[in-house]
Amino acid sequence: MPSVQLRGIKNYICKGVDLTVNNGELLVILGKTGAGKTTLLNVIAGLTSYEGSVFLDGITVDNLPPRKREVGYLFQDFCLFPHMTVRDNIGFGLRARGLPEKTVRARVNELLATFKLQHLAERYPDKGLSGGEKQRVALARALAPRPKVLLLDEPFNSLDLRTAKHLRMELQRIQRALHITTVYVTHNQREASEMADTIAVMHEGAIEQTGTFTDIFFDPSNRYVSELLGFPNILRCRKFSPLAPGIARVHLDGISVLTPYDGQPIEKIAISPWNIYLSRDIPPGPGINRIKVTVTDVEPKSSIVQIKVCAGNESLNIELPEDEWAQLGLKSGDAAYVILPLRWLEVKSSDERRSNTNEAKDSVE
């Protein structure tokens, strides 16, 4: 599968975009509505005018029409043909290319099996298909011509959370198996963190930052990127103690927490403000990452309330819906409790190798 390079892309939204998607990579373009994400997909597909150059595997495709760019495109609203069965929807692009009917049938049957759609093959999209099933049909149709590049525009935006989570896992599995170069657009940072090999943050037609989710989450390049990620709490590790396979105790400034552990030196941990549990009383259940705190600041913001608490010598930012905050009955100066759920803690390992045993001992208790 080819790489994709965008060089100096300009149009009514894009402002000189340079971007590279490596061979077989899943790159997520993350940004708010209106940032230019879909426009950038349309540039790659040849569906909108632009200045600059698009290269597939080092060869410019600027003068090629969409049908010759060998790009598969899954639109946000799926765009299934209501008058065609599932089988015919999947085979549409193959027949449009004039392939023999025997070849079309074999490829369609293969995709029906891959996406577990055999029992729905003769149904029509608007008659008895769930949102998740429609999404699978649309993805199968996009993959039917064996495109070199796959473009996905908010593909799970209209689905319920459980279905979307399942289909993201399925998409990852298929993308890895096919090793197809993929560009995936979303406004959801949690979705981006689950899917991406690399993330490109887009704002007002420009790429603000590219990197892995960990790189961007812990080291946002500017305030916009940090805001998009929800201004995560980033806490520096003073020292850490491996406890068991996959778990370590991290000592911060005046408090300690359990975190995931991959065997590498821990540099920082982080958690988003909306993933911290806040309670007036001692929460029931295990005391893992349960910390007594003091409320230091309360600031209502539209439908949410931003709360700052002091934990040891650390400061934590918390976000709650205003109705949940009202039910707590807390105010600035009150004592309370927080839980930092293990599953929502992000961990950044040190990029630097320890130069000697003494340095390692300083970091590991």
C-alpha cells in the first residue's frame, strides 16, 4: 500500500497543509467542526479543487480524476443506495469498473463473509438494517475495489457508544490485516486515542501538531491543542515502584497512585478532568487511587462546572455537569474525595535511557 503526501495544499479552507501518511499507517485527523478535516479528505480523493500537490507512493495524482486515484471513501452518512440490496451495494464499484460478473460475485461473497453480512445480503438498506450494519455495508463497499488508500469521515458518529466501540475494534483489525494506508477523521479525542498510529490536529485549515497520542496528550504544542484534549491534568513522577506485572505505584508531590506499567521508566502521568470521580463522602469499594482533597476553586462554565482541588501538593482540575455538581453540595474550602480510575490514567515513559545504575535507582524506589 502506498504512502500519502500532501504538499502545500491550499483552497477555500486549507492553508498550506503539509502532511505525510506512511505506508500502512492509520492516521487520524482530529479537530473541531469546521477545522477543514473533511475538506482534506476530499482533496486526497480529488473531489474538490486545490492548489499544491497530492502524492500517492511518490507519484503525483493532481491531474487524475477521483475514479483513477484508487481511493476508497466512507462518508459520514454512508450514502448507501436505497434501491439496491446489500449485495448490490457492495458490488456497485466493481461493476462500474466493468469487471466480469464472476469476479464481482467472488469479491462480494468474500466481503460478505469478512463483515459477517451473509444473512443480510438480499436486504435493502432502509428495510431492516441497523446503523451498525449499514456502516459495515458501507465499509465493505469502500474496500471492494481493493483501494490503495482508505478515507473515513466520522464513520461512527451516528452510532450508539457500544456499537461504535465494537466497530472501531473491527475496523482496526481489518486495517491491520489488509495493511491499508488509512486517513480517519474525527472530532472525538478518545476515539482518536483508540484508533491512531499517528494523530494530526487540525484547526482553521492548518495542521497544528502531529505525533502519537501520548506525544500530543503530554506535550501539546499550543493552547488550542491542549483545549481540544480537554486541558488534561499532567503530573510529573517523582519516583515509582513496580508492584506486579503491568502495575506500578507512582509517587507524585505529596500523593501516590497506581498506574499501568510497561516496564519502562515513568516520566509523567495524566488524566482528563472529566475522568476524575469526585465525592463529598468516602466512596465505597476498594481504596485504589482514592485520595482526600480540598476544593480550592469553583467556576461554572455553561452546562459544566470546573472544579479545582488540592491533593497533597498537587492541583487537579475536574469537570462535572452542573446538575451533578449541585447534588454534591460542595463549595470552595470543603474537604472531599477523588478517585483517579486506573483505566483512565495515561502514562508517559521516559524517552531517555538511564546512563548508569545510580540514575535508575534515583527513579525507582
